[in-house]
Amino acid sequence: MRGQDANFATGIADVYARLLVPMLFEPYAADLATRIAAFKPHDVLETAAGTGALTREIASHLPDAHLVATDLNAPMLEMARAYLPPSVKRRVADAQSLPFDDASFDVVACQFGAMFFPDHVLAYSEARRVLRPSGRFVFNVWDSLAANPVTAAISDVLMQRFPDDPPDFMARVPHGYHDADRVRHDLADAGFHDVRIMHVDAIAPMASAHDAAIAFCSGTPMRHEIDERDPGGIDDAIVAVTSALEARFGQGRIDAPMRALVIEARV
């Protein structure tokens, strides 16, 4: 994990919430929330909540639950406030050092955040610590770039654009933790058992190649990689990515396949 990999500053958070969340995160948020609701929890903690895509779904499925949403990035949580009911508590917190007592929650949830944890076992151990006996840890991570063709295409374009120093954020972080055996091993080291790992397919709805280019180039920490290699060149990168996506997927709306791993583990 590099210094800017988890930096979702305000400018990035805006684009992330407006474009990337509907494209990538809403379908999987509905999936996770349905799974979580089946356990009928009373106290739910979400780590790496971002701008609240999963938080909203959990609140909708479990309106009477005590729900706490945490994230390392204050700008993301601040943006989430506009989308969440006032009953949801928000708190800036590191998933590797949770500011909660032992055995405080029935479920810990995390949507596409585990890939960013510098120490997976430590973060999972913290999730286990704050869970009650028989509590559940429910989360998802992206499958490989090969199983997510739009993301793979965008990564390829940017790597070709900067051949001497190819940006590798997408391959290294969001899509760098997709080995089910590794995930299972890390959870076991943290003390979890009854681990279930499922591959879940969904469709990413994108209004246009241009919207997708803006979302990925400006709404993720990949923006930092572009700025480092070409200061002020974000618009040129968006043009290049748009052109490549249109050549591959056509103009107009794109309904692209995507795949994630969904994990359930029990204390």
C-alpha cells in the first residue's frame, strides 16, 4: 500500500459519489445488505463505508437496527451524511484500530474496503474483536481485472499512456486481493471460521464511455498516479480512456459485466 492509495480527498469523493457509486457499488450494496438483513442483527458496524452506498442499503433493510458507519477519510463520511438517515452514526476510524469495545456488534460489514487494508489479518482481528459470539463478518472484494473488463481496459490505456512508469493502482489495490485461498487464510489467522466465499456477477451500468472515464480517472486514487506522471494532464487522460472504451464497447450506454467475491465469516 502506497501513501496515496487510500486518499479519497474531497475532489475525488465528489466524483466517486456521483458517478462511480451508481456504476459499480450499488448492485453489490444491495446484495450485501440482503445477506446482512437475513441475520436479523441489532447492532451493525460498517468499516470503510465511503460515501455510504452500503450504509444506505443496510439502513433501508434494517430500519430499526443500530448502525454505525466508519471510514478513514473524513471527506467521504461527510458526503455520506446527505444520503443517510439521521439515525445512522458516522465516525472517522481506522479499520485496523477500531474505537469500540469488545463484543459490541452482531455484524461487521465492509464493501470493497478490505483491499485497502495494509494489514488484512490485523483489520480482520479488529472486526472479530468487536463482534459478539456467533457474530458475522460480511464483506466483498473485487475479483481480478480479467473478470472486470471495463476496469481492465482503463488500466491498459493508462499503462500504455505512461510506458516508462505505468500506473498500477487498479491491478495492485482494488483488484489485487482476489485470491480466495489467501482471503480464507487471512480470516483463519484472525480467528474466524465457517468462512463462505462466493463469486457474484453483476452488471455495471454506465451512461457513456466518457462518464466511465471521468469516474475512474477522477473519482479514484488513480487520479494521484496520473497527476504524478502528467501534472495537469487529467483531461487528456480522460479523452484517451473515452476513446479506447468507445472503440471497445461502442458509443452510448455501456452495460458491462463485473465480478466480485462475497465473503461471510463467523466468530
